[in-house]
Amino acid sequence: MSVFAVEYVYAAGSDAIRDEHRPGHREFLSGLAGEISLVASGPYVDGSGALLLLSAPSQAALAETLKNDPFAVSGSIAALRITEWSPVTGELSHHA
């Protein structure tokens, strides 16, 4: 299993859409279990996007799963970046 840093960049003018779909988005993320699971997530303070840390068997499997995020389905995400990450020190190092 690998850990991936996922960066969401929110679509301009999508505040109301995100507000509407936030409960479903959070339920989707917290419901991930098994091969793909949530390590941590949260929005950037400036409202431009969010950072998600997820454990997954592959980048392709993670990308396919994230297509079902209500934020993605509603068109709230303008850009998505998935990068494999190795947390070698700190509180998340047990995920490495």
C-alpha cells in the first residue's frame, strides 16, 4: 500500500455547489475503507482547494475512486493532482 497526496483545486465560483455537496463529500471520504482509505484531509484556509492524504494500492485505483467524490461529480474540482508520498518522519510515518 502506498500513501498519496491529493490536491484538489476548486473551480472558480463553486462555493455554493461545494456548500451543497460538502456533507456527501465528507461522508464519501470517511466511508473509504479497505484497499483505499483516508489518512487525513482538509481544505486550504484560503478556500482555493484541499489536501487529502490517502492510502491506496495504486495511483490509478485512487484516481478511479475519486471520480465518485460528490465534489468531483458536481464539477467543483477544476484540477486534481495525485502524487505518491512517503511520510518518513512524524505522526504519519507508520503509513510509509
